[in-house]
Amino acid sequence: MKAVAAQTRQLVSGETVPFLTAIPAESVEHGEVFTRRWVVELILDLAGYTADRDLAELVAVEPACGGGAFLAVMASRLSASCRKHDRPLLDAKSALRAFDLLAPNVATSRALIRNVLVDEGWSLPEAREATTAWVRQGDFLLDPHVPTGVDFVVGNPPYVRLEDVPPDRMQAYRAACPTMTGRSDLYVGFYERALRSLRVGGVLAFICADRWMRNQYGRQLREFVAAGYSVDATISMHDVDAFEEQVSAYPAVTVLRRAQQGAAMVADTRRGFGPQDAPELVELIHATEQRTAANGSFEVARLPHWFPGGESWPAGSPSRIALIETLNDRFPPLEDQSTGTRVGIGVATGADKVFVTTHADVEPRRLLPLSMVKDTTSGTFSWSGHYLVNPWDAEGALVDLASLPRLREYYQRHAAALKGRHVAGRRPAQWYRTIDKVDHSLINRPKLLFPDMKTVIHPVLDEGGFYPHHNLYYIVSDVWDLRVLGGLLLSGVAQAFVEAYAVKMRGGTLRFQAQYLRRIRVPRPENVSAADCAALAAAFDERDSRAATKVALRVYGIEAMGE
């Protein structure tokens, strides 16, 4: 990579980071995926970048212009706006700014939009002057000439994993864009820099992979959006032929505004969605009264507000997302201090072959009955005879091996495996500990158990006396009858919450992890009638999810879960 230039830029924090010189095309993957013209038209319509407005008075930015897919349409609209408002083209000399890291893309984009302008009747000299002003070579994430207080940022930011970027440039990106945490994609930084550049009321409209909406590396960006911007619309386009080449990027169009959060529109498109459907979708999204609508190509729903904070945004059909938001507003979360209801995970040992056994020659009181995933398979808890060789006393301290010769001999026989663990390396004197402590107060409590990986939610009741293994999540409560709560959690309502938030693996398997179980909303126990309690408990005992769902819909006050 070429040497770094001596330029610096001042960050909000007061730090300075280097501006990097342009890098050769072969030195890094640039993640270029070119957008079809009709999709560009759709995005510009959603953003409000339309020729009926006096676009010469506004400023629009394209942060990664590539071959000019967005610029060609933007230049044409800007040209038409100048004609409509009786302006010379050069009145719009400052109305458009586009950036690209690669000199060939800059040259291609300038030539393309110059031809557009000449074809629309502007002279070659003024077309040249305008395009030279509009398009510059530069790194949008670091360039000091990126304008601020702009009205629009639109485009298709590059799809590049941050670890694929040369180290010095990656370091500069992370310093410039604090939301780019963990194994982030480069587009996260494009979102942050673009949002920072907007004036109050300004609009961002990107088509981009939607992974940041739900995964861990998008958390900081979601928090950033929630703190100062409005989610106006999200349009899922997973099955739409939106790009000039086939990609597996799970794209979505996101329209964000520098404004207080108001109503939000969520749309999902089908495989047949195309230019014939785009105008209707734009009209529905811009409508102020329409709540839900659908045809064979798309579905759209209006939400009264968006989801706050940095937690993952729900996935699913618009009607399902709208229902999830309604239930979030009406009911408290499953984990609730007022009812003593909490979600946890079983004990992680770091060496199951040593700590988990059906028989070990140790003092009997050191064998703690352990519940395993296989114990829950039938829906009724059936212990398989596994124990934890337990190194913890009732107060949460490690036992003294000197007073337990059989346990000491057992652990010493496996000392190489136990001392080779990371947890033992950090605490050599505690080489025989499990990763997690054992909470002895949990042992005799009734618990609802959830296997980590299932296609459908699968609560199973442990009446007490067992401790869960780390492949099991559990729920305990001071107030709920766990058979009643188990009926609610066996229902399609609980399933819908987990489907909206959880990671879905190959074959439709879901991860029923604590962070997803905590997203489930439930009514207050005192608000469930005695008759409904009895019906939910019976459905749970009979493993009848259909009956549980019927009662749950009544308890939640809804007619159906949506598709």
C-alpha cells in the first residue's frame, strides 16, 4: 500500500486521524455492486429527490458513486428541476457531491453524467464544468471535503468486511466512525458519516445489506440512529433482482431522517416486485393515513413509532412486525423484577468430559444432578442420570480439596485437561473450577427449561432438584405458576417473538438464547383469568401448542399473529 499522506482531520472527540491517499484498485476488495435503474428511481422517490422541487437550492451527496448508477438518475432529475424552475445548469454547481475511492470510477461517472446533460440540451462546456464540480476522487469516510448540513445522502455503500481493509486504513476508519465495532462491514461507517452530514430534516436513503439491523456489530449504529434520527421506512428486498449482477447480500432500502422519531413504514417485497410496483409502494409509504396494505408483490404496514435503543430490530412480515410493536407497547417483558421472573443459562464447565458424567468415584455430595437437552426431548422432563462433578459449596466458594480426597484424586487425574483451559490460566489457584459458578439456590426451584436450538419453542418443566447444563436456558419466577407461563410460552405468540429476533440457522432452526427469550412480552399474572390459567396449564401439560395459542390470543387481546 502507498504511503499515508500527512493530512489529518479533527474528530468530534478532538482526536486527529490521518487522511489516506488513494489506494490502487488491486490492493483491496472494493465491494462494488451496481444498482438497477428502476431501483435507483424508487430510492430517490422515497427520499423526496424529485424534479418538481428546486433541487439547485438543495445539496445531495452520493458517497460511493462507482460507475454512476445513482448519479445518472440524480443528474437527470437535477437537470429537469433546473428547466422547471428556469435556472441555468451552473446554478446547481454546488447541489450535488459524489465521491469514489478509485480514479477510473470517477472518470466513468463524470463521462456518464456529462453525456446525460448534453443529451438533455445543456452545452458541453457547462456540462463539463458541472460534472467536474459534482464528482471527486476521495474516501467518503475520511475526506475533509465531505459537506455537512446536506439535504440528501443516497446510494449503495460498498459491501466490504472491515478486516479485509489494509490495517492503517482500518485504523483510521475505526477512529473516524465509532460505530464500526467488532467485525463490522464498511457500510456501517458509511451510514454513520452520512447521518452526521445531514442537516435537521435531511434524509438518508441507502440500499444495503440488512445484517446491521440485527447482528451484534450493528448495535452501536442502531443506538446512534435511535439517539438522533428517525427511521422513516425499511423495505426488505431479499428476493428482488435489484442489482446488475446476482449477489447474496439480503438487501434492504432504509430511509432515515435527522428528526424526532415519528411513524415508520415497514415493507417486504416478493420475488415478482419490479418497476411496475414501485410507484404504488412509494405512494403507500408517503401516505399519512394508510396503515396496512398488500398485493401479490409487496406488503406494507405503518408503525406508530420505531423500536428504541440498540437492541436488534425485528424481522418478519410487516403485519407481524407491526403486531410485535403493539405487544411491546402493551405488555411488560418476560424478565421482570416485579414478578421475580428471570431468564438464565445453565452451567458452562469448559471441560464437559471431566465435569459431566453419569458416574464418578467422588464423595456423593459432590455429584449434582444435571439436566441435559436430551432430558427435555419428549416435552416432559426425564432425567438421563447425568451429574455435575461439582467444585462449588453452597456459599459459592470453591471447595477445599484437602478435605475431599476422592474429589481431589478425580480432578488430579484430569489435571492436564483442567489446567489447559483459559479460565484456569487466568486463575491458576482455581484450576479445578468450572467456568460458571453453581447457584445452589437454583437447584430446588421449579424451572422452565429451553433447549438452545429448536425449530419451535419448547418449554419443559423441571419441578426442582436438578441444575441445568449450559445448552439449556431456564426461567424461574416468584409469582408465575410455571405451568401457566409454560402454556403462554408454548404458544404461537411466544414463537413469533423469538422468530422476529433470533438468529435463524440452516433448515429453519432457531437459537432460543436468553437475549431472545427476554424479548418475549407477557401479560401481568394477575390479569390472566382463572379460566385462562387453567386452560394454559392444561395445554402445557398436553403439549398442545394450538390450544395454547388459542388461549394466548385471547389473553393478549389479538385475533391472529399475522404471517
